[in-house]
Amino acid sequence: MSTIQSSELATAVQEVKREIRKGRWFKNVLYILAISYLILLILISAGVVEQIDPAKRIATIKLQGEISSETINSAEILAPAIRKAVEDERVKHIVFQLNSPGGTPAQAERLWQVIRTAKKENPEKKILVTIDELCASACYYIASAADEIHATEVSLIGSIGVRMGGFGFIGAMKEHGIEQRELTAGKHKALLDPFSPRDAETENFLKEHVLSTTHQIFIDRIREGRDDHLANSPDLFTGLIWVGKEARTLGLIDGHRSTHEIAKEFGIDKIVDYTPKVDLFEQYANQFAASLASALRGSINSRLEM
């Protein structure tokens, strides 16, 4: 082999080595980019990126579905999110996005107190509510604690009342020869037992001391939050429900602005969701379990609801 050929071969080998090194470098860059992208996604999902973002924002907290201690719409889950949003200096105002048929008075009262406390301790931060399809009963109980309430003109608003219901199986038991064997200590221990005859004395007691008292507290909470806005209508607290257009006339809501319109009004572009993160499967499982438990309770026993 001539010297020239040897030189050309050496040059070719060096060129191949350079191409190999280039290929490895390119692959390494791709690996680094892919890993960096995955790390970024993990940080975003964990909220780390959002935590270091200094931009001022509107915080939103969603409440959708039944309000009870057995669902994600409980005070135990939502109260920490409310406090987190209130304590975050980047959050200028808070918007609750509500869509609920109601729930239990106890959870509504707890959330109402959390919102009122947040307002008193941070008067510079407005707390507003936007309503989608429905905000009835316990949902409106909570909404009344806010500075402003907004809904669409066709949202359903109201149902300011309290109920306790169940079923009676006396007729079916007699027809099928079923006998109840229950022992109690205390004359009224088995209140509204579906397997016992109706008791007028017990029902009157519950209406006077449970339903009426709870209803009056409900009314007092609404008046405390919205008394300056409410129309003088005898129908407001009867359990009736209105569409948003009429609800505005009655003073139950203040307007029809959306969350984005509210943010624009305040001159803030960034809207950040502060709703507690719950696994989607867990969320639907909890809602299904709560619905099933509610249905079973309704058929066997009674509970206080708004």
C-alpha cells in the first residue's frame, strides 16, 4: 500500500470517528432534553414551578357536587386550600367556582365560618363566587359569605330551606307479615324509625327544634352576608329556587360576570387553581360512595339536609 493510500485511509478513519462522536453527542443532547422535559413535567404536577412563580394572580377554588364530610367538598379538605390562597401574598383576590345542589348544614356552616374569618383577617383581598348551573341550599349558604356572587342568567339559585326525609315500611311489613324487634332506652330514641308508625309528637318536635332552628340559622347567615342586597320578598326563605336573572333582581346575586371577566376587571391576567388535588379515580369513587350511602340512609333512616 502506497503512502498516499495509507494517508487517505487514516483520514477516512478519523472522519468516521468524528461522525461517531457527533452522533453520540447528538444522542446525549436528546437524552438530556428528554430527561429535562420529564423533570419539568414532574415539577409542574407537584406545584413546584407554580410556587416559585412571582406573578400576582387570582386564586380559584372549585366546589362541585354534594357538600358533606364524605366527599371532597368537605371543610376538612377545602378549608386548608382557602387558608393557603389567603396567606399567599401573590394572590390578590379569590374566586370560588360553585356548582352544587347542596348538602349538610354542618359542612356549610364550617366553610361559611372559614370564609368569613378569611375576609376579616385579609380585608384587602376580595372573595367572590361564580356559579355555573346550580347553587342551591347549602351551596348558597356558603356563597352568602362572599363579597360578591355572580352567576349566568339561567343558573339556578336559592332553595333556602332545610329538609329531613325518609320512607315508611309499615304497610309493606303488614302485607308480608314482617315484625320489627327493636329495643330502646328513651321514649324518643328511635326518631323517625321507618319501621314504626308515624309519631305526631316526634315530628312536631323535629320541626320546631331541629328544622326551624337550623333554617333560622341559615337565614341569619344569609342576612349577615347579604342583608343590604336582599329584596323585601316573602318568598326568599321558603325553599323556592330562581334562575340567575330573577335571582339578581331579588338580591341573591350581584351580577353575571365569569371568573375571567372578574380577573380582567381587577387587571390581573394570571388565574391559578388552588383546589385541593385529588386523584381522579378517588374523586369519582368518593362521589359514588357518598351517593350510595345517601341513598341507603334515605331508604332506611333520615338525616338533616340543605
